[in-house]
Amino acid sequence: QQQVKQSPQSLIVQKGGIPIINCAYENTAFDYFPWYQQFPGKGPALLIAIRPDVSEKKEGRFTISFNKSAKQFSLHIMDSQPGDSATYFCAATGKTSGSRLTFGEGTQLTVNP
Amino acid sequence: DTEVTQTPKHLVMGMTNKKSLKCEQHMGHRAMYWYKQKAKKPPELMFVYSYEKLSINESVPSRFSPECPNSSLLNLHLHALQPEDSALYLCASSRIPLLGEAFFGQGTRLTVV
């Protein structure tokens, strides 16, 4: 019940495209859903996060869509750039998680020039 | 200052060596974490310190020994490691409870020879 399933495993788009990464969770006690961006050799950095009381959150070119009834959330990257090429992890946590972040398996995004 | 600083960035050690990884944050966070990350995988939680006390040990082998000398510092002492322990070791910090952002350091790339 602690899993977060992430897809696709890898994604290649052209510059300007809109990659979409999807995550699904089972634990209804989760109430904070961050997305982390990780470049090779670096630690993950928080990109954007959402709580289940809203259905969408936008920060710059990054948007999270959240469907509470389906227990799914997704990351959209508008006008993608080669500099967005990185690994993206969705994650989830909540009051009953005891300081544990449950990560998805990650999506390796490549944006071609 | 929203940085988590880890030293060293790279470490090569033999299986009989003793070494330590260090982590420092000055954000006033009272939760600090050690994660292990293998290539193309999400971070795996190893230890959590809450208010300088060990609160979570995810069944980590005793050759890894964490220490939290004060609210800003976190160490990971390494002894008699195996080649399969080679990985990126990440430190993170957050407020308590973890209902918001966890900040990650850039990691220590550990190679055991």
C-alpha cells in the first residue's frame, strides 16, 4: 500500500514538446505529493509539489495535475528544453508515513534540440 | 540558506578501511536523513534522525553507523564495506513532521574496491 507507481520509465521528446509523466498511489493517507528533478551526479531537487485539496498547480513551465478519486497525479512540462533532460521522481508522504518519502521508480527524460 | 552540504563529493575506499561521510544544514531543520541511491533507481531511505535521536533504521547493516552530533550535523561512519555498497549516498533535511519539502545534498559518490 506504500507504493507509488511511475510511468514511463524513459521518455524522449523534441524541444518544445510537452512530456507527461504519470504516477499512481494506493495509500489514501498520503497528503503531500512532490516531484523531484535529478541531474547526473547531483542530488534530487524539489521541482513542484501539490496537496490533494487542489486539482492543479502550475509553477513556470511545470504543472502538476491531481486526480484524487483516481489516486493519480502527473507532471507536464510545457515548452520543454534540452536543459530539462534529467531524471524525474514523483513521491508521496503523509502524516502516517513517519517522515518517509515514498518514491516512484523514476523517469529518464531526454529533450532533443 | 537552503543548502545541504555533503563532504566529500567522491570517496574511494578499500573493504578494510574506515571512513566517514559528513552532512551539514543551517535551515533549522530537526529531521535529517541518509539515503542510498543506486544508478537509475530512486533514493532508498537508510536512517532518519528526529531531534537528534535515531527514529528510523531501515534494517541497514551494522557496517553503516549513523551519528547526529547536533541539530546541524549528520555523519555516516563506514567500516568493512562491500563492493555492492558502492552508490551515491544522499543526505537530506526537513521540518518535522515531513509534510513539506525535503532538501537533498548533492551526495557522496562512494566506490568500494
